[in-house]
Amino acid sequence: MPLWGSISFQDCYYHIGEYLGLFHEGVMCLIIFILSVVMYGLGWVFCSGSSFRYLREAQAVETAWTIIPSVCLVCVAIPSMHLLYVMDEIGSPKFCFKAIGHQWFWSYEFMGDQEDVLGFDSFMEREVDTGYRLLDVDQRMVAPANTGIRCMVSSADVIHSFALPGCMLKVDAIPGRVNEVPMTVNMCGVLYGQCSEICGANHSFMPIVVEFIHPRVYNLWHWAAVESFDIKVL
């Protein structure tokens, strides 16, 4: 989780999210460099005391301030377009789950061992003894780590937004439409998120918690959860 005073993104569990973080840092360095050059130029003009009143044209300067920004934009556009296409590449995921937004909670659906659809509702935990206040839920969505995952997002009433900052993931949940995004988490852990679309009075009380566990442990959890009736067959 990001802490108070953090000036960068939180640690990412998704390799594409790591690339997004590197891309952000590179663009910020480029912006700071351009800003420094511009401020140095302004300071030199104001402090030099020279007069450019009768300067008619400067072909070299005009060529430079046209070519250099163009090169900078191309250097930003190429990795940006590459990341956009990589983020949309679904591939052949081995696990799939669906997140459905409601006012004001999330419900999850996924396939069981017998090709039946299993689902449960996830509400915010009102009294949290261990964990994060306003971020923990009564039932977490559990998914296998180091596994290709297809995350499908939809809504049952109004527009919501499924956001997991730990995966650099943010998908709009639109009624009557299913948006999907690929995801492969590199390590086991618990990721917290929230609805990022203002959806009503209790918008801030519908957190998202996804726990990624080892694939072998996931099979045991799946069996135990169904047997304990925490998960219902749809």
C-alpha cells in the first residue's frame, strides 16, 4: 500500500505495471529536463541585458525548436503505443473471474471444477481488528499467482470502476457491457483497491480486495470454500 508522503507509484505485482512505472519516470525526467532548459533560457534572456528588437529571423533556431520537440514526442509515443497494445493482449489465460459492481458492493463470479459458475458478494468489513480500515472486506476474491488471468468487469446498476493500484489496473464497469483486461501477478500477496467512479452516496464504501496465492494452494482453497458454503453455485 502507498504510504503518506509517497511521491511515486506503489510497488507493482504485475510486470506490465512495472513497465508503466518506468515509462512514467522516464517521461517525468524528460519533462524536468525541458523545463530546466526553458527556465535557463528565460533567465539568460532577462539577465543578459541584450536587445533583440531588430532580430528578423533565425533559421537555425527555428529548425532546432521544431526538430528537438518532434524527436521528444516520437520518443514518448513509441513506448506509449507499445504499452497500449501489450495491455490489451489477452493471450490464453488459464483463469478467469468476473467482477460486477453494485450500489454499493462488489460480487465475483468464476468457474468451478465441475464447469459450474460460482459466485459470492463482497461487502466492506465494518469492524476491522486486523487489516486496513475502510479497505478490508468480509470475503476476498482469491486468484492464483503466476497464472494468466482474464478479468471481466461489468455493472448491475450504474457506472462503477474496478481499480487495483497494485496492478496498475483500472477498468470501467458499465451496465450492459463487459470490459476485459489481462493480468498476471508475479508473486503472492493481498492487493487492495476501491471503486474509482463516483457512483452514489456510498461510493467510498465498496472496497476491492484480491488475494493472490500459490496455484496449488488455490485448488485447496477452492474446495474448502465451496464445502463451507461461502461460495454459492449460480
